[in-house]
Amino acid sequence: MIVANIVADVIIGMSPMFADKLVKGGTLICSGILNERAEEVRAALEKSGFTILSHEKSDDWSAFAAKK
């Protein structure tokens, strides 16, 4: 499992590394994402091979759970 509570730009940039380091079947939880950037993060995670399990929103913030 990898947990990252950092801004969208960092999650986007690190998504290939997360995919490389996480074992098959592992879970990535990322948060600290402004809602307006959430679709960019989703696209980067999917491009890196993740399947989005959930997208949670609270006020201005988003979090994703994704499976490799």
C-alpha cells in the first residue's frame, strides 16, 4: 500500500513511480488534491496502469483509491 497526501502536480509526476514500486494487487491512496485538478490526477493514474476504485470529495478536496 502507498499513501500520498500531496498536491496534484506531485501525484501526477510520481504516478509512474508509484506503479513501479507497488506490487500487483496493491492499493494506492492519494489525497490533498483540489477538486479542480482531480480529473488530471485520475488520467495520470489510469495512464500509469491503475484502476480507480473510488473518488471521494469533501468541500474543495479530492482523494482517490486505486488498485494496480
